[in-house]
Amino acid sequence: MRARTMLAGLAAVVMAVGGAVAASPASAAPTTTLIEDTAQGTGIGQVAFSSGWGACSGNCGVASDNSFRWTSTPGATATIRFTGSQITLYGMKEPWANIATVAIDGGAATDVDFYAATATTETVDVYNSPALAQGTHTLVLTMTSRRNPASGGGSAITFDSAVVTGDDTPENRSGLPWSDGGYFSHSGTEAEEFQQWRGRPVDNIVAFTDRRNWYAQLNTWWAGTVPSTFEPETDDFILSVPLWTDDNDNGTDDQWRQLATSIADVDPDGYVRLGWEMNCCFSHARDVASWRAQYSRAVDLIRGAAPGLKIVFNPNEGVSNNNTIADPRTLFVDGKADVIAIDSYDWWEPFTSDANANNHFTKTYGWNFWYDFARSKGLPFALAEFGVISQNTSANHSGGDNPKFFTYVYDWLSAKEAANPGSIEFVSYFNDSEVDGWKSNLYPTTPNPNSGVRYKQVLDAAAQ
């Protein structure tokens, strides 16, 4: 997929042409993102410093934010993950500076000479990357023991910031301000029919690995669940992956790397819902330390093998159950997620009134809670699974064919996006048509015809 750094303000116009769904191209919308040395972590838009780096002292004013990092340790690294098509590094040039190297996405290293006959009075650009394919990349800056022949009296390199440029074109083919798609019972054909029915393309496809054991999980049958219209450059493949398989096998390092590579083969910039619904249903989090350790290990192995993949931290809405950890926030690991998402359905209690809907939005571990938590971490929010439920309608535990659900959901999404453009990353409807499923499907044959009508109406209202 093509990751968004900010809304372009120009959307594709979606139209039906001869029974096929198409989108008109949008104009290029350049974006610029600043990554300061203080934005530390392993997420997108952050820099991770190895040991050997120190904070500035005395001359911090050369940096516009009064902060930069320096090292005189050969082999010390600064690793930056970014989304864009070009990156520029800023630092000091000094008479005693060394030569560093830069490598992008594991490619060949390029020398960067930090030497200047006179120390610069402000940080300057020390490296400009070549044009890159728009997408997510990893840059590694490494201090060497080599120096310019004129350099002497010490040894150091500095890092102040990075400026990333790129574009958000094309925007989502659906015309929605976020990636809007869903789960279609692992059927590419059903996904194609669904987008024909709704009159606009689906931007994302949700799939699940086989959780039984690693032998089954490494079977890439799920790669064939995308529709023939899927375009990795613009669309999103979202794979749900457990932290450990049903037989409690944590997986070897090579198995995690193999899985990551297989996901990237479908979509180099795809999403991994790692250990999703850990507070209730899958990859149960019953011990904070062990869950965090396995989660962090898996993230590092996935990113190491496929740097463009994005990690989704994805609890279920509401309080924890099934003896899982009481506060799922304690499971979050800084720098180990790119998106924070929730799953939420039309039940307990159904979105049939303002009071019920507001309870979902405002309660602890509800929609506002996790949206605000995402914003506090500088991350976007996603609605990774949602849907009406035509099962278990007794005792008001689900709303059945409830068109109000879609009004409440898309009004909430649109309000958040309007207040903070780019804060909603993706939205995925759970169009479950399986015989023993929840009957949340809106198309083709559906127990929810009224919901289907409202769904298309709210999409049209939310489209840019």
C-alpha cells in the first residue's frame, strides 16, 4: 500500500463504468515530515540510537529545537524508519568529524563525510538520499573509524533531524479519507462482488493465518484471498497473526522471518495485527511480562525481515475477560507499533440509541479511550473489525439488522478525522457470510438489508 503521512485534500472521484468500479486519478500532493532526534523509538517516523550516542551539551543552540545527538564510537548506529520517497539528514559539520555510512533498506552503504574546515554554526544537510519508491523505508546511519585526510583533533558525527518528503498520491481509491475495506470470508471473488455492490473500491483486505501450528501458519493460502483488483501500491493487505500458535509454539526466529517475507510478497507496506484481541479472545495476555516479551521479539523479527510492514496493536473494545490482564494498556510497548486499533461490534449493548452508542464511545476501554491513547503515542487509530450481528439478538445483546449502527460509526469516524486529519488509518468491515458465522454480511445474500442500504449512504456522506 501507499502509506499516508497527511491528507492530501484531493480525493479520487469514484464512478461505475460499464458495471465496473473505477477511480479517477488524483493530483500529486507533496508532503514533508520532520523527524527530530528526540522522536526516539523503532516506529515509523522515529529514530533508534544504539549505545555510544550522547546528548548535546553547551552547543545545543545550533539545532533549532536545542537538541541533537553525537557519537565518537565506531559502529554506533542511528536507525530511522520513514514513509516517503526521499530523506535528508541534518547534523553538524566539524574540523574533527569522521566519515559515516548510510544504507537504505539493507542496500549498499554510501559514505557521508561530516568534515568541514570550520564548524557550522547551525545544523546543515549532510546527506540527501536518491529518489525512492514511495513507501516505508529503513535508513541506517553508521559511524566509522575513517576520516577525511584534513580532519583531526578528535572524532565525531552528529544527528539532529531528518526531513522526509513524499506524496500521498494516489489517495484511497474508495474516495474515503481513510483506507476503507474489510474481511470478505477469505474470498477474493466476494471482495470483488462487494465493491461492485457498494459502488466504490475496497481499499483493504483483512485475512487471518491458520493458527493451529507453525507448519499451518506458514502456508500462504491467505495470499490468494485478495481480489484481482488489489493494487499493492494503493491498497492494504491486513493479516491477523497470533503471538503463538494454538499449540503454544512461540516460533523460531526463522519462522517469524519467513512469515514476514510472505506477507511482504503480497503487500510490502501491509499491516500485521499481531496478537489481536489479546484481552479477550486470541493470543490471551494473562501475564504482562511474557506477553510483552514475545510481542517485542516478534515485532523485531518482522521488521528485520520486512521493514515496510506496519504493526497494529489491536485489543478488543471494552473490559478484559477470559482471565486476561485487566488493563490492556500495560501490554503496549513504545516503539513496537505503528497503529493502535480496536475491534467492536453491534452488541452488549447494541447501537440502537444515543445512550447505548455513547456508552461504547465514552466508557473506559471504549472508542474514545483507545483513540486518545493512540494520539498520546503519536500514532493513528484504526477500526480493524466492526459489524452488525444477526445472531444473539435476544436480551438486546446484539442489534440484528440495525442501520443506526452505521450512522453512529461513520459519524464518529468523520468527526475524529475532521478534528485531526490523518488520525484514522483504516476501517475494515467484517462481512462474514460463513454458515456458522455471526451473519454480519451486507452482501451478497444478507439478513441485514436495511443495514446494507444505510452502509452505502454513510459511505457516500463520508467520501471526500
